[in-house]
Amino acid sequence: MARQSLDEFLTHARSLVDAALNRHLPVPPACPTIVADAMRYSVFAGGKRLRPMLTLAAADAVARAEGPDAESAFELALPAAC
């Protein structure tokens, strides 16, 4: 992966985390609509991405040190980040 700025890294990592959360949160009819809406409201409220960003940054650092590309490291770390 080419060098990127911190802003680019955070934007990319946040989009991966948001997409994964969106895929894995239950939706009706798996759970009541009011519960699904409440979970989405809580999870997607701003400012709740520090730990996921740190998890993905650690995966990126290990990937750079060990040699695999960062995207595969992100995919492996994404469940823990979420």
C-alpha cells in the first residue's frame, strides 16, 4: 500500500468499519424495527471510532512490518475493530 496521510487512513478505515457494522447489525424481521433503529442510531452516532481506528492502525503496522498488504490485514482485524 502506498504511503497515505493520516486523514486518508482514517477516512478509509472508518468507511471499512461503518460498512462492516452496517452489514452485521440485525434488521427487521430478525429483530423489532424499534430495536434495529435504536442500535443503528447508537452505533452510527459520531465520535465512536477511536478503538476501531487503533485496531486497524495496529493491523496496518504489523502488515507493513511483516510484508502482507494492509487490505488483507484490515480484513482480518475488522471483526475485532467492530
